[in-house]
Amino acid sequence: MPIHKKFFSLLLIFLPTQLGYHFWPDWATVLGRRIDYLAPTAYLTDILIVFIMISWFLSSRDRSDGDAISYQCEIASSKTPRNDKIRKVRFAIIVTLLFIAINVFFAVNKPVAIYKWLKAVEFVLLGYYIVKTKVQLSAISYPLSVGILYSSLIAIGQFYFQHSIGGPLWWLGERTFALDTPGIARVDTQFSIFRLRPYATFPHPNVLGGFLAVVLPLVIASARQRVSASAQWLFRVSFVFGIVALVLTFSRSAIVIGILALAFVFFQKKKIFFFFSILILTFSVFRLPFTFFEESVTVRQQLNVAAIRLWQTSPLFGVGLGNFLVRLPEALPTRTIYFLQPVHNIYLLLLSEVGVVGFLFFIWFLQKIFRHPFGIWHLAFGILLVLGLVDHYPLTLQQGQLLLTLLMSLAIVDRTRNLTLY
């Protein structure tokens, strides 16, 4: 196996982690408070991405890996009109750079906007690598299952002990918390006395739930492929523990959408799936006895209103990438620092930060992806997009950004017929 593929497998294994070093320049604060979302951070996964790109470039340059051909080599060897392709690429780059420059110009906090655009370039390069190497499901599912397994075991342990496990898990990014930690995510339920919602190595139980809801259908699809006995064992064990951990997150949206996605994979006959979907939706509306206190509906609604107000100040090009939190106090002038969080809707967040121009490009890109036959990667990507209606982590957190890049890129290259869902 080429070394860049080994680094890519490590990236997938450590995708659930959040080990990183934060830098705290003055421009990473709002109202005098340090904001994690704004701070430049060097994550372990960032280092792995750098290793992937360097090793892939070197292997492409040496022509030792037939699956890793650099963009320049592809253009040079193509029999299509090279001049037309080069002109199109140059035009796209110039337009993109022009839009970025305008977006940064409109940003109040320009260092934040520049940093966020650099992060976007990082994930674009990772997506380019995934598309060009045409990574298969078998190369994705095994390392992802490892991530599911240890994340689920950590989450189950946290729920059982009602506090973080500690010890070496710090190196995976587990935070220190207990049931009485201020601001900790809790839930009241009639089923048990436990109220702490597990985090595993994620920054919030909702992010853990979203991760499991997205990747568990991939495990089912992988188990149906011809794989070794050890891989089958890993898929089954990780699936069982993943389902348990998903339920323990008490993330209503992740549980409902995850179960519906699993039902779609299990019951591809439309009548059975339709009946099962109605059953799950009815149960979730009338029977799930969960009451959440960490983020009320009122807070979400007010953040939505703030996003619209900020968008109206710069409708075409937005307030600047990453500048929603910077400008939030002026949209909610009477609120406290508790409200310093991104709007829980990635579409409103995009609209406010990159304006109509950037948002329309995003919509155009989505229709280019989903115009192809609907496959397992489209399903997983679609789940993340639906979860983006009620949360912001696909755009604001490292794990969510990695997952978004991975699924978007694989949906682009999903041409394998036996992965197509009917």
C-alpha cells in the first residue's frame, strides 16, 4: 500500500478526535472572550492531511503509483484540447480568488476571514486527493469502523460513569467534565437516573450523534460486500456499539435521521421503507420523552434571525467567512456572551458569511453531485446535509468539516453500480 493511503487510513481512524493546539491572537476574541471557533488550531488531523498531500505528490512525481496522477501530468497526457481545459481552470481560479478577495474585503475581522479561507483551501486539496485517487468503500469502511468502535465505547463508558474517563483519552481530545460541570449537556428522561449525555472525543453529544448517524449506514453497506471474516466481525461489533452510543447521545435529530437512513439501507423496497419511516417519525414525535436544556428552541430562533440580519448588511458577498460570530453582538445587542455561538443552520450560516453569490455556487455544486445515480455516498452526504438544517458542525468544527469533505468528494466519484441504491 502506498504511504499516502496509509496516512489517509490514519486520518479516517482519527477523524473522531479533536486533539489540537490552539493559538490565541487578539483577533480570536469577541467581547473580550476567547472563541474556539475563531482560534487558529493545529489539529492532529491537519498534520495527517499535510503528510497525505506531500507523500501523494512525491509518489505522483515518481510515477510509482498509478492511482495517484498529479493534475499537471493529467493535463500533459490528455488527448482532449489542452488549451481549452487550461483556460477553464485558469478562469475558475481567477474568479474564485476574486470572490475570496471581495469576501475578505467586506469582513470586519479580516484575519479570521483569511484563516477560514486557508482552512477551506486545505479541505479542497483533501477533496481533490479523494476524487483523483477514487477511494473505494472498502478502503473507507474499515478505518471508519475503528473510529466508530472506540468512540462508541468511550461514549458508553462516559454515560455509565457520568463523567469523562480521563487518562490517555486526553490524547484523543476527550475533555474533562462531570454531571455538575457548568454548561454540560444533560437530559431528563424517565428511563434512568442518569442525565449526562456522552461526548466521547467530540465537542458535543450532537456532533457524536451526527457522526454515528452518517457513518453507520456505510457500515451496513460495507458488511454486504465481499470482505474478510475479520472485517465482517469489526463491522458487526462497531455497528452494535454504534447504535447503543447513538441512542445514548439523546440527539433527537441524529437518532431519527440515522434510523431512517438505516431503514432505507435495510428495506430498499419502497412500501416497507415508507411504513417503517412513518412508524419512526410517529414514535419520535409522540413518544420520545426527551427534554433538552442546553440549547432551547428560542436560542436557535434568535440566532436564525441574527443570521438574516447580518446577511442583509452585505447580501451579495456576505459579512466574511468566519465573521458571523464577530458580527453577532451587533445583531443581538441585548444578549449575553451565552449567545456567542454559530447559527444552528449551515445554510443560513453560509448565506450570512458568503452572501448570495457564494450560496448559489454551493447550491450549484450540490445539484452537480446529486444529478448522478443515488448511491451509498449520496445517502451519507444527504444525511449530513439534513442534519445541517439543525446544527452547524459540518461547517464550523474540524470533525464536521472532515466528514463533509469526505462524503462530498466520495459522492462525486460514486460511479460503482453495486453501491447504487434503488
